[in-house]
Amino acid sequence: MARVTGIGGVFFRARENSRALAAWYEKHLGMNPESFGGVILNWRDDTADDKGLTVWHVAEKDSEWFSPSKSPFMINYRIDDMAGMIEQLKRGGVDILQGPESHENGKFAWIMDPEGNKVELWEPRLWREDEGA
């Protein structure tokens, strides 16, 4: 049977100004757009031990996971330095909704973009050899 092997892209429509929203992501999350306007996130650039993976999950209809956003989606961005990212966001005037928190698979924090979309930031855990992966 044919199957999905990964996420080929994330696309969403701006509610207001797409250029302003893209500029916010560039300024605060370091997502630098290519000439066509999209950002290429290349797994080869990822420094985590797993060398990149994407989690796909459908939340229950009454889930509060995306709150306070009213959007029916939330994007999780892998990052390479949670402490550095939190400092960068605070310097840029971005409020941290929650976190950072440490979990078994890494560190997480949550912010909102200017259009009210909740964004999850994830620094994958670096596993020691004696822990396994």
C-alpha cells in the first residue's frame, strides 16, 4: 500500500498581511524566506540525534491544547537552542505563554504569532549513549 512518508510543507493563509506575518516569523524564529517567499527547513541542518522527524497528531475536538488560539491547528517547530530562543523572543517583545518545560523527549515552550496562532517550540532531547534513543 502507498503511504505518506513525511510532511512536504506547511501552508496556511494569513488573516491580515501575509508579508508582515512572514516577517514576524523571520525576525523572531529565524525562518529566512527564499526568493519565492517560502522557507525551506532542511533536515540535514538539524543537529539533534534523531536527525529530524515530524510528529502528526489529530487532537480531540474539545482539546484545550491549542488554547488560547482559536485556530484548528498548531505548528510545532524544532529548534536548536531553547534558552537562546527564549531570550531572543523576550528581547523581541514576544510573550512566552508557557514553558520552557522539560519532558522525556525534550524541552517545549509556547508562544502566539501576531495573528493568534499558537506556536509550539521543541528542542529535541539529546540522548546519551547509555540511555538509548
